[in-house]
Amino acid sequence: MAMGQNLFEELHYKKQQLVALINKAVKYHWIDSDREKQLLDKIENDTLTIGVIGQMKCGKSTFLNSFVFENDILPSATTPMTAALSVITYGEKEKIVAEFYTKDEWVEQKMMAARSLDEVRGNTLEESKIKAAMELVEKANKLGTSLESFLGKTQDDSFSNLIEYVGADGKYISITKSVTIYYPKEYLKGVQIVDTPGFNDPVVSREERTKAFLNKADVVLLMLYAGRPFDATDRDILFQNVRKCGIGKVLIGINKYDIPYENGETEDEIKEYVRKEINKACEECNEESLKEILKQAEPVTLSAEMALLSELSMTKISSNEAYDHAWKRACNVFEISSQPQMREKSHINDLSLAIKRMIETEKSSILFQKPLNAIKAIGNEKLAEIDNSITICKNLIGDLNKPDDELQEKEENLDRAERRLLKKIDSLGDDIDAEFRDIIRKGRNNMEDEVDATCRSMLAIVGNWGKFSNVDSIIPKLDAEKQKLVTRTLKREVEALSDMARSKVKDCLAEFLSNVEDILFSNIPDFDSRDFLKSVSNEIQMELRNEDMFTFDNSSDDEDEFSWGNFIGECLFNFLNGYSFGALGFVTRAFTHGDTQKELEVHINSISGNFDPMPFLESLYVNKENIIESVKQKILVELINPMQQQIDDIRTKFKDKKKALEDAQEKLKTLEREKQELNIQVNEINQISF
């Protein structure tokens, strides 16, 4: 099956559905042009980022050729560090844009190449950086005196020259920092596939660029080679580098599984070996956060080469000696004879499904479900409004038929109902306040405990810092602990507190509406309140689903500006800025080991001492006020008050009751026709789901 029928095409189809939905909402006059533009801009500009990592020879290029291009576009890199960071995305025309090193970065590269391997003997990461720098400086000789003219610039080029920037012997490979590949496939709109060359980059800026991409990635795929899965290099990539990026989601692909399979190993044996090696590495480094991530990362065996063979034309396969040999070998190993069978045995669809599930967990609720829910909420609100208008109109017809004494009695009952409802609304506010106080107390205790635990871990790292070790050896570990706290531990705590708050509000609301039903039944016996109160409950709960329980600014209409962003922006500002260990001045100052150790400890203790989540947690009360205002609006302003106004109008405005009755009956017919049409629209919208 072509990739067009898989993950990216499906995501693109969902975006098209959402655009069609927005167009319908405009057609139905549910949203105005400003809201339409806001939603469409969100869909157009939102980016899905998939980072692909792994060591050389693991088959990343072949995988990307199958997964993205369905053709043999990318050349296979042959040596470490000769492949630049590549970003694949949509473009109206095929082209590439290369970014070259700056002059300062090239000087840094030459300084790295000039270092002696003897001074870092035994440090594999530093050794590989020096060797890679030597290799690239040597390759730069082919540019001769023109090299300086490229530094610090970007260069557009034709797609056919891609190999000159990413190929091992490419003309510009020595000075290329990154390459953006623009490809005219509709399903790549809003998608970035990031092919990372490695973490042990001799130029720090390129390594940091890799980390920045991976830190924002919706999915990170670690590609292993089945012939030697999860060896020492793979462990370094995962535990020494991925861990520092604050990545909270990792998928593991075991590529070229057909090789050990041909030698008698089963897929289960291959996956079990990788699981054991990962678990062993987790225990050796005592890395709890990665253990948690990797528990959910079920390894997927695949053959990217077989997947690509299932997509190329048979003419191209038979005319290429390497492809023809690979085709015949795979057919023989798996006893197959067709491209659909080749596709199935490649397991590329299994990996696509795993990526899709992770995207749905991390992204779809924001990109698709929130706008869908918002539009559905508008339709439901309009339906509730027209139901309310019909109710008021029916009441008017009933009141116009009442004698004066019955009208007087109803007026008194409505006044009594209003007073009782106001008391119940006050009680609802008190009940929600009590629940929220408990949630805030628990949240504060849990968050402070988590911060204290992280600080203890950091103090232990500092305490175990060897006297003869460079401070640079522990700074990444400290920053990794801080990043884990911010991006995972506290984030999950906030999500749990939000779910708890919604649940408590739902319980309070159910009890409140039950009391309201009793009040309405005893005071307005001719009014059927069940459907009305059900719609009130549904509307408020829909509002809760679409709003964040914790927020500093409820005025924003940005669908992607959710509470966690506010939390980081307001409560953890110091964690992301002033408390970033890598940016601390003392790292570069000349302290003795003991002085530096003490300053680190003071700095860590200040994190714990200064952490105050209360401004964020107390923003929960904003939602309480919104809920109470919404209840007052729906029950008093939209139901009771219009009924009271009607009675007053009958007495003072309707001189001709017969004519008023005829007008009300005609209005009721119009409203019922409008409701019928609106029901068709709402049902049409509600059938759409993602």
C-alpha cells in the first residue's frame, strides 16, 4: 500500500475534513470570518514534527525513502558526521535550501580537528567528535579558496543536486549545517520529518539544532539495526543524548529484521533481545524517567528496504542489480511473489500505526479535536438557544390564554423560584470552592514534593561529582533532571489535577441541577424542565472540555494556548531561564572544585525554596466564577427572567391579546422550522469525528 494511503495522507485528509467543517460553520453562520481565519491559520501553520535518530548504517535513509518519498530519493550516508541535519517538508516545487556554517563555527570545527586524540583517549564521544572534525576539514579541501565565500550563507539549489549536500562525497558536505528538502506532496503540508545525523557533532551549534528539533518533536523514532540491535552506540544515543533533550516519547524500530530472520531468528526473539538490552541499560544508568518512557515503547521489527521495494516499479527493480538481488532474496526468505505481500512482510504499516497512535496521543486532540469540539459546541449552543426561544414562546401562548388571577399566581411563583434558585447557585459556588480548595492543597503538596525530590536527585549528582572531573560532566545531568521535572513530572500532575477538577464540578453540577428541577417543578408545573436542564448540563460540560481548568488568561481564543504553556510561562519561568545550569556564570569562572560544588548546592536549594505553584493553582477559581456566571445566564437570564418579562408585557404592552396570540403562534411555527433545519446541520456536523 502506498504511503499516500497511510499516515500522512490520513492526517492530510483529516485536515481537509476540518477545513470542510469550518466552511460549513461559516455557511451556517455559526462562526464569523475572523474566527474562520483563526481556525484556518491554525490548521495551515501547525506543524507535525517527526524526528528520526539512529547510528550510521541502520537504514534511516532507506526508511525515509519509503516512509516519505515512496522512491529512492535520499542517498545513504557512508561515514559518521558526513550527513547534515535534513528537514523534509512541503513545497510547491522540488527544491533544497542549504544552510552553511558561519565563520566562527568553521573556526570551531578546525580547532576541534586540531585536537590530539591522546588527550581524550577512552572518551568515545570526544574521540568521535575529533575524528569527524578531521574528516570534514579534510573534505573541505575540494572547495579550495572558495570555501570562505559560502560561510554564513544559505543556498537554494535544485532537487537533483541533493547529493552534493547530504552525500558522503558531496561538494558542500563539509560546510553544510542543515538542508531543508521541499517536496510537492500535499500530505507533507504542516509536516516536518527531521533526519538527524547524530549527536556527537563537532560543531556545537549543529548538535544544539538537532536537540531543538527533537525537543519539540511529536514523535521520536530510534532506528536500530537488527544485526546488532541496541549496542553501545545505540545506548549512548538514547541515554547520553536523547535523555538531555527532555523527550517524553520514543518509538523503537528494529530495521533489517529480515537478515536475522533469514538466519533462523524469530521476530519475537529479536524484539525480546532489544527489550532485555534496554532494560539492562536502564538499570545500569538508574534512569527512572527513561524507564517510564521505554515501558511504552514496544519495539517494532521492519524492513525499510522491503517497504521501498513494494513501492518502486517492477521495471526499476529489475533494471537495478542491487534492487533485483534484494527482491529475489526477500521473495525467497519469506516465500512471497508480489508487491502487496512484500509490503505486508516489511511491517512498515505496523510502524506507521505506532507513529499514528503516538501522534493521536500527543497532537490530534489539540490539532483536530479541540476545533471540532468548539464548532460542535457552537451548534449545540444555537440549538439550546432555539429550544429556549420555543419554550418562551410556548409559555407566552399559555400565559395569553390565562385569566388575570392565574397570571398573578404564576408571577408570584416565578419570583419565589428566582429567590430559591439564587440561594442554590450560591450553594453551588460554595460546593465548588470546597472541592477546589482540596484540589489546590493536594496539588501544592504534590508539586512541592516533586520539586524537592528532583532537587535531592540533583544534590546527589553534585555530591557524587568527582574532584578531578570537569564541571561540564555534570551540568547536562542537572539540566536533564530539571527538564524531566518540567516537561513530564509536573505536566502530568497538572493534567491529573485538571481531570480531578472537571470530575468534581460534574458531581456538584449534577446535584445542583437535581435541586433546580425540584424548584422548577414545584413553582412552574406547566414547564417541562428535563430537556432544558439536560441541555444546560451538556453545555457547561462542553465548555469545561474546551477550556483549561488552570489558566492565567481566559481571554485568548488561541486553541493551542493551553494551560501547560501558561504554567511554564508564569510559574516555571525561573526553571527555564534563571535556573538553567548550562547558562550559569560560575560554569565558566575559575572556582576550586569545592567552591563550585557549594555554589551548585546553593543554587539547587534555591530552586526548592523559591518554587511557588500557588499563583498557578489558584487560577482554578477563575473557572468557578465562569461556571457560576454560566449557570446564572442559562437558568435566570435565559429562562426565569424572560418568563417574568412576558407576564409584564401581557399586562402593559399587549392591548389586543387575540392578535398577540396569533403572532406568538406564527412565531412558534417559524421557530420550529428553524429548529428542524438546525437539527439537520447539527447532525451533519456531529457525524464528523477524528
